[in-house]
Amino acid sequence: MKKALPLFFLVSTLSLPGSQAGFGQITMTSIAAGDFYSPATWDCICFPADGDTVIINHAVTMSFGIPYTAGQIQINASGSLTNSTDLDIYINGGTFINAGIVSVGEFLLDSGYVNNSGTMTFDSLLTRDNVDNTGDITAYDFAHDQYATFTSDGDITITNNFNNEGDFFLNGLLEISNDASNCNIQTSNALMQIEGIMCIGNDFINCGTDTLRSAGTGALYIGGFSTNAGEVQGSLTVNDAGGGFDLNTGTIAGTVTMATALCGLGMDESSLSDWTIYPNPAVNSINSSIPDVDYFIYDLTGKMLAASHSQSGLIDIGFLSDGLYALQLMDSAGRHKTEIISKR
């Protein structure tokens, strides 16, 4: 029987322009920085309306919330869509594509499709349909609903709570500062498949009939009280201070590894946008764009596999087996950076 959990947030009422309805189904491209609803921003004597295809190549701001039930909003790498008053975006059909920067209050995907390869920042995020993420997402709260699929090969940072009720395929890094749950409290089952790393700062629960699993080298780190009432499957590594779930009333497959490593990936790091690690994935070596670094390589249980210094920034990984690893770097000024690397 599923245990009811409170929603972490409520989506607020959108502030919408009264002239939005009744237009639409044309294509427009930004020609200058400006307001989303200003005709001067676009290559037509018009402004975006529900059903239009909107292409943003400039710094576009919002004076009202944006509702879309059809059409497409596309932010290219040179573009941005932001506001300074916590306005919201509501997608209930159509497509939202971001390769640039999006920063708004609340983002609600009721139906449709979202693809992010850029940077997105929200006060809260609720997804009820399919999302593909290869970029960076930051939100205060994040809930993923049932019957929807979220696939992430990028980085997601949640500064408060996270709940998954649908299918969530994590191939990158998911960091949650407070509580997290894999719990469907409605009519279906939740699936959390971890092939990357999931770090939880506080409590975690996997509810009854819901599934937590890995088919490869995924790792889960739990900083607080851990509960499993569902199923834990595959080759997942679960790290908890006690070396196992604090409360287990579900089933854990014999292929699951229980460990005690702490997750320090990305927590309290110096964020250096000009410090890159490439290529990733890699076969024989990884490069740090900042030379003269100490480096440490860990497997996903927290076991250190290598520790050395690179004057040039070139780091040998040819000795590793194929899979995911944590690479921690520290430069001569004491700044540090951690990334998940893939050895092929």
C-alpha cells in the first residue's frame, strides 16, 4: 500500500496578458533584446501567442507569465528567457527547447515535451510529461509526476526537496540538499534508474511497490535517515552511514552493493565556469583546462583508485575499467572541482 506524502510545492496562478488569446500559429524570431510581449523584440509586427513558434537568439525578459498549449518556444545558445519578478512558464502542449539560459519562478510542464541542453533555473519545477536534459538544471523544489519520463545526462541541483512518481533515468549527477523520495502516491509505480550519481543531503524513502535500480555502475548517497519499503534491484551501490537502509521492509537484490561512502561531489565546491574537464567520455586520458593540479580518482563506492599531481593538466585514466568515476581536482590556489567522468 502506498504511503501518502505531501507535495513539496504548489504551482501558483500565472500572471497572463489579456491580449494573449486569439492569435498564434506563426513563426517569429527575436531581432533584439527586449520583452517577450513587445513587438519590437521580433521580426514581425506582432508578439508571441499560444500556438506560435518562437525562436529566441537574444536576451528576452518576461513582463507576464507564459502559457503555451501548442507551438514551440526555442531558446538558442545565444538567447535567454528570464524575469526578475518570479513569473512562471506553463506548458500544456507543444515543445519547449532550451540551449541557452532560462531563469523563471515556477516551470510547470503539464503536457508536451521539454529538451534542455543549456542552463535552467527555477524556484520550483513540476514535470508531468517527457523531458530530456543534457544541460544544467537548478531548482528549489522538483517533483516528477506519474506516467512521465525524465531522462537526464546532465547535472541537476535541488536546493530543497525532490520527489519522483514517474520514470526517472539518471545518467548524470543529481544533488539534493534536503529530502528525496521515490514514491508514487497515486495509481502507478515510480521507477528511479540510476546510472550516474544521486546525492541526498538528508532523508530518503523508496516507497512500497516502487523501484530503485541500476543496470550499470550507478550510486546513491544518503546523508540522513534511509527507508526502503519497495524494491532495490540491479547493480546499484547504496551508500549510507550505517552501511544499509536504516529501515528496510522491502526487498533488496543480492546484486546490490551496500557501502558507507559520503558524497562530496559538487557540495560546497568553488564554482569555476572557466574550468573544464575534457574529453568526457574518454578512453586513455582526461585534460584539465587549468594546469598544475592535484587529482584524485574514486569509484562510486568512494574507494580511491588514484592520487597524483599533473603539471600539464593531463590525467591518465587508461588503467581504469570502463564505467563511471568521480574525478576531484585541486589547483595551486586551493580551488577545487569535481566531475563524473566516463571511461570507455
